[in-house]
Amino acid sequence: MIVVLGAGGLLLHPKLSGATQWRATITPLASIIGSGFLVIGPILHNSFSMMSPLVMTALCIGAYLFGAAIRYNIATIDQSLYVRSRLELGLENVASWALVFAYVISVAYYLNLFGEFGLSLTDLNDKFHARLLTTGVFLVILGVGWIYGFTALERMEQVTVGIKLAIIAGLLFGLGWYFVGKVGEGGLVVEAPVLTGWAAVTLVFGLVVTVQGFETSRYLGDTYDAATRIRSMKLAQWLSSAIYITYIVLLTFSFERGQIALDETAIIALMAFVAPILSVLLVAAALSAQFSAAVADAVGSGGLIGELTRYRLQPRGAYLILVAAGLVLTWTLGVFGIISYASRAFAAYYGLQSAIAAVSARRQGQLPQAAVFCLLAVLGAAITVFGVSVE
């Protein structure tokens, strides 16, 4: 608790929370650290065991490379003398609508996890009541976004991200302490992976959504300049990668595969082995994480739909569409299946953004960059086609 309170005090301190760069970083960071630290640990450990840290590192590197393509596009658009070609504009339009679709899925995913974790320690821990809770949170986001707009949603996001990161600090400290104890006892767990070859690759493809979220910086142009958004995306990806990789290393070598059943809230049972208080804190972090990530993607989608419709449809109207679609998904689909669908939708968007960057780089005579972006476009297409669900 001391670590949590100390980290919380630092993150919510006015000098940090009020800094422009930090406020710009909050949106992508909140979206990246949404479901990742809740579901990725048990999923990777169950499938890859001792190779889990390498898989997590590969996911983070892949996300950073896709982020590089989007950052390139942000910088290109900001050039006053650069005029985008018809091909670039066409690809951008297709990519943006793909992202709208992906956001609808991801917000539903985040808030369904919110429902699962919110009732996980109560007598109402079942699918029906979890969906009721999810529905209520959807309506809260709609109400705040409709009445107060982006500023209020962003402030709600800042507070929840601060709480979430503070609890994650406590979680990592507890896991680290447990890990050190295992080292002292000579009890570190080293197990061979269950999945290898093409099956392993396609599962990793289906987990892209766990490191998704950095692209939200692309659509905050009305609030922050290009340089601030580029720095915010890099900072968000560095911080989230450090958190994820540390977490996966500590988890992988501390627990045996199959120690608990793999489900949406498996991490709660694992943390109970470390310290009972961590299960309670983790539920609080889960609620904060899912809410802040959902808000981040709702904000991103509102700005995006406004941009696509040339603001004939304002963000408030976009929030209404997103919530309506999210409620349909909530009452018709399961969480693990949505992970795969969301991953493929985001991969399609990242592939298209990489193709745009390749065209732009080639037009500007930057052939090495164009070649790299072409490869990323192919990777995005492969993930879209071949990604599979953990189920």
C-alpha cells in the first residue's frame, strides 16, 4: 500500500498532471494499458511459458514500428508545403473508417472486462450481471461526453490513469518481492512453451490489441500540435513497454502453467498467491484501466468521426453511435473472441497507415523508409488475415 500511495501521490501531483506533455501522453497511455496487464499475462504464460517475455517484447517492438509509420504521417501532414496525393487521401479515408470499426470493438472489449472484474469478488459474478454493469458504464460515458465533451472526458481519464498506474506500481512491487523469494528458494519456474510454429505466430497476431492505443495521438490535432503528439506517442509506448515486459518476466518465472484456469479474470487468482490485498487492488486497477482505456478510445473515435464527416457529425453524435454499437456487442459476443476481432481490425488500420507512409516517403525520395513501411504494410495485412483467438 505504501508503494501504491507514494506512486499515486506522484502521478496526481499538479506539476505532473498539469504539464501539457503529460496530459497529451495520458490518452495514448490510457488506451495502451487497458486490457493488456489484465489478460496478456495469463494468456502468454498458458501458451508460451518461458518464451513469454520474448513474445511480449516482440509485440511491443511491432507496435512501436507501426507507431513509427503513424508518427511519420503526423509529421508529413504537418508540413505546410506537402500536398497529399489522391492515393494517400484515399488510403487515409479507408484506414480511418477501419479505425472507427476497431474503436467500436475495443471500447466494447474494455467495458466488458470492466463488467467482469467489477463483479468478480461479489455474489453477482455472472455474465448477465457483468453485462448489466457494462451497460451502465457505457451510459455514463455517453452522458458525460454528450453534455460536457472532450475536456470532461479527458479529466476523468487523467484521474483514472493516475490511480491505475499507482496500483500497477504496487502490483509490480508485490510480484517483484514474490519473484525474489522464488529466487532465494531456488524455485523459479521454467517450462517449455505449449505453442510453437505457425500456431504460435497466429495467436500472437491475435493479441495485437493488447498493445494497441498509441494511434489515438494521431487524432488529437485540435488540442495538441504535431510535435507534442509525436513525443506523447513515443513516451506512451516506452512507458507501456517497460511496464508490460517487467510484468511478464516476473509473472512467467513465478507461477506454474495451469496453476489457475484461463479466463477473463485469471490474474486475480494468481495475485492471491502473492498477497491477498493485491487481488483487491487489482480489481480497482482493472476498473480504472478499462474505464480510462474506453474513454481514451471514445475520445479518439469522436475526433475521428468528426474529421471523416468534416464535422457534419459532431463528437457528441459519434459517442451516441459508439455506445449503441457497443451495447449490441456487449450482449452478443464473448471477451476472448473480441480480442482477436479487435486485433485484426487494428492491424488492418496499421497496415493501411504504413502503406500511406510508404507512398509519402517514396514521393519525398526517402526510399529506405519507404521500404520499411512497405514491409509493415504487408505485416499488417498478414495479421488481419491470419490472427486467431486464444479460444
